Amino acid sequence: MKNSRLQISTLLLMFSCGAAFGQQTDSLASKKKEIASSKEDNNRNVMLNAANNTSPRDVNIGLPSTVGGITILENDLPVVYFFWPELPNKTWRQSVGLERTGLLKMDQLANTMGDLGFAVNSYAQTGTKDLKIKGKFTTSNFGWLQADANVSGPVSKDGWTYTAGAFLNYDPSTFKLGFARNVDETKIFRAGVTKYFNNNKGQITALYKYADSYNVGNYAVFQYGENGKVTELNDFRIGRDSYVVNDGKIKMKDILSGKEYWASMNGNDNRSKSHNIDVFGNYLLDNGWNFKFSARAHFAKVKISTIIPLSIFQTNAAGGYTLASNGQPYSGAVGTQLAMHTPETPVTSLSGRFSLNKQLGAHNLTIGLLEQYYKVDDFTSNRSFFFQTVGAQPQRLIGPATDRDGFYNYNVGGEFHSGTENKISLYATDEWKVSDNFNLSYGLHLRHHMVDGTFSLTPRTPGFTFGPNDFKNISENWFHIAGSLNATYNITKNFGVLANFLYTEENRRLESYSQAFEPNTNKIKSPLGAFGVFWNTNWIQLISQATYLKKNNNLNRYNLVNPANSSQAQTTTVYYDIQTLGWTTDFVLKPFKGFNLHYLVTFQNPVYKKFNFNAFGKDYDYNDNNVLGVAKVLMEIDPSYSIDKWRFWASFRYFSKQYANLTNALYFAPRWETFGGVSYTVNKNINVGATVINFLNQRGASGTINGAELITDASPYYGKLLTGTYIMPLTGQLSVNFNF
């Protein structure tokens, strides 16, 4: 099932694991000590997402992207404990209500969270000693409206201050739904107080955040052709038309009660509401140690409506399909759809991070404690299947095997889990300046992970509902080790070598018990090693390095379609390994005043290992096949030029051929993602900017092709209609920023 959700929040990939341990390129131009202590990558514009306006883009490390996309931290804690059922973009958005945002590097995430990957690291705006008003208004040629404002200032002369802000997003995206104006509606409100301690000892902030959000996903229909190229249909424009059923309604059967009901793709049936209370700050102790703390209570009620295309087949007048709206016989292309709905589900998480930091001679030492508690009550994913016409704003069909409303196979593959998770971690990091030429940075993260709850092994047959004796208890405890070791050595003043090693461990989560089987809880190990060189002058800062990454015991659930009969589908769970070898070169060039060029190129070869399963009575072996949806060559070119009050910039991202199904028979041709913009500083308080997304107006598809995982010969599919994800069409955006 995870693979079916792959496109919900993250569609695009960038960079490679080779870039993972490259030191921050801006910091490479500075002192060697700053190289070793750099914690964030500032030259990667992770907020430029060519798929949608709601999420940061995913940062590729040679592994498939996940449903939750890149990890998002706010005030040093994850904005959600786990991305399903509450996706991070339902409670967090890039906003002026954030004081700063950066990209946390992989070694820092491993050391402080014990997790693999990159993370967006953000900090909420605290109260200020002087009155500050800042805001941003954004619109687009498709009618996007976003208003974002924050005000902060003093309350009293003894150090008390306040902050308050609102983020309002009404986004119709680039396509028109048949049942709602907006694809995304999100409202986030913040309010808090900050107390500054005397003698610059630190500060403490108490902050409340309320979020209310829904989002509707979309897919494209296209004609697949030779060499991975897709052709747009006459009656369906990629990125401009909706493939969501025109009434936005799905019929479900509650897997717990057996009650049939209808759910909507927008509004209350697809809405997440959350309350968030943060207390964070720091205090400088008398002995010189800086005590930093952040604690959060997060309470959410989540509902999710999702439709995922599975396949397309042809029918004639004798096929027995009729339009659900008027009973008129239908002939032509028929789309098979999977509908999923999660009724209101309470989610609670309590978390806290407490650390001590001090410079001790040549060592910059940090010791920390991280606690994360998570509770989800009776999570269910009710399922049904239905047919629809193939075209813009499609209509639902009634077929020979459906009920009177056009639905069938209720709760086949349905999910359930309920219970708690708890993670408590102790970690330590040290940045050691061994000599003028040699720097070491290393860390260790020790974690205890507990899972306690209930699940069911009862098979989810058509029309299934749970009985009172269908549940079993879960009680698991695991111990994990994570950490990193980074070394840089200057051979000359400007040239040196670097070496890095990272390691993380995990087992499973409560969510892994959703289906009717006991998951493999063997340890998942992810070692990553890198070696490279760096070169720094006044006009160039360069890193070039090779990396190796391996991850074992991956779990994925696929909604497979039988190649011999496209109307047959089944959910299959697969365990497999992935390994990738990559080489990345990353540099920033500053040849003359005002001009800056960032360039990154990655060559990588991520492949599956131990990938075997059975489906529709046949054994499949995908060992050594290339990883789905990950390009072997990635390139980014980011020029910018500033003169007087003007700044001109562009971003070009190149993705080589991406395999679109597990057999590697289908793939998408290479593509570019393009962004460009100009900004003008009116005065010290106002800035106006314009951005163009996809200014080359590429209209092709990307990601994966739904229902095509088992296809072994592409030629029969040339000219066939398929569904997949896509990049946004040519889009213009205008923003006004103010800061007083």
C-alpha cells in the first residue's frame, strides 16, 4: 500500500547520497573549523517543489521517496511523529511565522534523531523586544491565494514579549475539480509568549498552534510511447485536467462496524485538525554549559480520502457498463480506481528534547536526551474499488461486477492498527579541531523503541468487517544504534580530503501491523560511506566525492494488477534490500560581483536486492533491477545575479531516465524541471517577487505508472492509455513581502 501512496505528498527527487556528506558549500569558503561544525546545507533550495505548492521537495539519497517525503522538524522536534495518517503538510507550511528554515544534513539527523535522510529544520518565530510585523501575499495565474502574516513585540519592560501569526492557503492548483474550487485549503494560527532572562542568560517560549487542512491529489492520463515518451490526449491536458471522479464521492464500508457510508474527497471527510503546544528555549548555566530544551504536546483528529488509479481497459456496448448518473450505456476506455478512506482518528504525540552544549578547548560537545510518545486510536483504512470514464472530470460507472452504486470488493486490503509507540534516546556529538589541518565530527545515538497495541491477522476478503475475536496484541521492544564519523584534512590551505561514515538502525513501527500478517521485525540496517576532496578559493568552493549506501529489509505494499487480466488486482507485501553507489560533484562559483552559480551533478546506480514475491499464482524475481522512480543522473544548475535593488535567478534540474515500473520495462524519458524569477526591493520594508514554474512548459509525466508493476514487455503498451504523476504545467506566481 505504501507504493500506492507514493505520490500523495512527494513526487520529485533531487541530489544523491553522494551529496549527503558534502560540507556546506558556503561554509567551505570560510575557516576549516566552520567546515567541521557546519550543520545545515544552505545551497539546496528544498522549498522549490515542482509538483505542488504544499510541501518541500524530497531530497534524494538513492532510495525511493516515501509517502511522508522529507522529514520536517520544528523547534528541534518532528512536526508529526509518523506521516500516516497525519501528513506533515497538514500541520506545517513554510511561513513567515517561522523565524528561520534550513536543511539538516544526514549526519546531524542520524546523530540527533537516529533516522536516515535529510530534514527540513525550522524554528518558530518567538516574541521580540521590538515591534516587528512581517507578511507575505502570494497569488498565481491559476487563482492561488495565500496570505501569511506575523506580528511580535514587547509586553513589559522586564523581558516579556509576544508573537502571533496566521497562515491562510486557498489553492486550486492547476486543474479544475468537478466538486470544489480548491485542491488545498489550509489554515494555521500561532500565538505565544516569550520571556527573556536577565543578563542574556537565555529565553523561554510557550507557543500554541492550530492547524486545519485538507488536500486532494490528482493523476494524469496519457498515451505511452517508445523511448519512455508520453503523448497528451486531445481531451485530457496533463496537469490542467482532473482525473478525480467528478462528484468527489466514494462509497465505503466501515471495517469495524460494517456500516456503509459515503465520503467526500474534500471538506470534513478529508480534513486534519490539530492542536500543538510547544515550550522551548535555552538557559546559560553558571558553569558555561548552554541548556537547550523543547517540549511538545500534539493532539490531532485526522480524516483521509484518497483515490488511486490502478489500470485502464477498453469496453464496448456489450460490456454492460453504464453511467452511474443516468444509466446510459457506456463504451470506450474504463479506469479502475482504488478508494481509501480513514474515518476520524485521534492521534496524540508527546515529545521533548533536552541538551547541554559547551566548547571545551578544541571540542564542541553536545549531550542530549530525546523522548517521543505516540498514540493512535483504532486507525482504519476502509477500501473499495470502482470504475470511471477516462477523461477530464470523469464520471463513475456501474459495471457487471459492481453494486448499484458502482463499487465492489469492499475492504479488500483494508487496514487496522491501534496502540502506542515510545522512543527514548540518549545522544552525544563532538566537533573536534584536532589540529589546524585536521577536523573530526562524530556522534552516537542510542535509542529504545517500544510498540504496544493491537492488530489482526484475519484475511480481508470482499465485504470484510472485523469480529470481536479478530484482534491480537502487539508487544515489541527494540534497541537501536545510530551515529556518524566525519573527517576533513587540509593538504594545502585550499585543498583537502574528506571521509564520512553514517549508520542507522530501525525495526518496525505500529503501522507495519496494518495488514493481515505479522511483519518481519528483523533489524533494518543502513550503512553509508563516502570519500572525496574539496577545494576552496575566493571564487570557487567545490566538493567531489563517492558514496555507498545499503538498506536491508525494506517493506513495501503494492497494489498489483494482473497483466493477463487488468480488471484483477491484489495487495502484495514485499521485503527487499536496496544498494546504491554514487558520485557527486557540487560547487559554487563566484567569478564576479553579484553573480553566483551553484552546480551539482550526481551519477548513481540504485538497485534492488533480494526482491522476490508471488502474485496471481506466479513467482517474480526483480533482483538487480533499478530502483523505481530514481534517476541515475541528476543535475542542478542554479545561477543568480544581483544588481542594485534587483535579483534575477533560475533553477534547472535534470533527471535522466526514470523507471516507472518494477520490471524496468516501462520508463519515463529524461526531463528538466525549471524555475525562474526576479525580485525587486522597493525599500527596506517591501520586496516584490515573481516566479515562473516549468518555464520550458514540459508536459510529460513523472514518478510511477499505476497498475504497471508486473509488465515485462513494453511494446504491447505503446499507444495504450496509462495513468501516472506529473510536474506542474507552466505557472506564474507573484508575491509581495513586507517587513516592518
